[in-house]
Amino acid sequence: MSVVISVRIPRELRDKLRELGIDYYREIVEFLKERVQEEYYRQMSERYKRLLERGPRLGGDFATEFIRKDRKAG
């Protein structure tokens, strides 16, 4: 399903777009899709950073200790 978004632009700009053969409908839709994707990834990155800040700090040898324990158990 789609919706209508109305945008008012200067007549000169519309005339130039038509003169140059630019499909402004397609340009606007593609721009908005890219902008939504960028903002989504930016927000997810911020959430991830906040989670990392709140999470427990692991020592530098955490992986080494984990592997040693796993090998001894196996």
C-alpha cells in the first residue's frame, strides 16, 4: 500500500527537473529509502554502544581462560 506525500517546490526547480529529464518521483523515493536505512543503522549502532557500556567488562584474557577450561573439560 502506498500513501501520498505532497511537497511544494519552486516552479523554476520543477521546470529544470522536467527540462533535464529527471524522474523526480523516483529520485525522491530512492533518497527517502536510503535516508531511512542510514537512520535505522545509526540508531541501531547507538543502541549497541549503550548496551556495551552497560554490560560487564571482560578481562583481556577472557577468551584464553575460556578455551583452557573447555579443553580441560573435553
